[in-house]
Amino acid sequence: MTLTPKTVYAEDVPYFQTSQSSADTWIDRAKAEIIGINGKINAEAFGSDATGRAAFMLSFNIGNELYKVIWPVLQSKLGKDKAAKIQSATALYHDIKARVVSAKFLGARNAFFGYMLLDNGQTVSQATNADFMAQIPLLMSGKE
């Protein structure tokens, strides 16, 4: 039996229509959190595809390790795309801020592990089990 995941709409998730700040302001705040722990922002982007799916991307280094976050914009069932975009940027900021706090206790690698970029261009979270297992020797050696 295959279960189809339920579609999650922006209206069903926190931070929908709760902010007076723009999406760019929230992204700038997220970048400031990363810079605040001596991280370096490499790139930021916002994009969408032909189907209307959209996402934010932040790429950054902390120490010698490269990280990439791809954060989706949820579809609004009411057609409030701007509010959904702001919600996404707000949630991304709060995720980064929480990981920065964790990094202060546990180290950046532990806090941002799912966002670590592997040699094959995928993040740890994106990698299949086989892809991830193939990268473990490099991760364990600390080689870049």
C-alpha cells in the first residue's frame, strides 16, 4: 500500500500573514545570523519553475565546510503568493537562528549537518542512502 503525502498549504503552517517585514528582510536576517558565527555567504537566490513551485537558496561556508539550504515556498490555497513567500523566508530565518544557537553548543558541523554539501553536489539531506554511505570516508577524514 502506497501512501500519498497530504499537500501542506501555507495557511496550515506557522508564520502565515504574521509579519510586516518583507521576504528580503528575513533573508538578510538569516544571513546576519550566519555571519555572526563567522560564516561567509557565498550565494543567495530565489527561483521558481514552470509549475509554480518556488524556493529560497542560501549557500555559505562556516570554517572549511560548505553548506546549502533550499527552502520551499508553500502553495497558498487562497492565492496569497506574496504572504506565502514572506512566510517561507520567515521560517528559513527561524530555522537558521535555531541552528546558530545549536552551533554555539554543539559546533557548526553538528548543527548544520543536513545542509552540508557533499562532493557530488547534494546536501546530506538530499543524498540517497547509497550516495551518503559513499561519502562517509571523506566526512570522517575531514577532507574538503
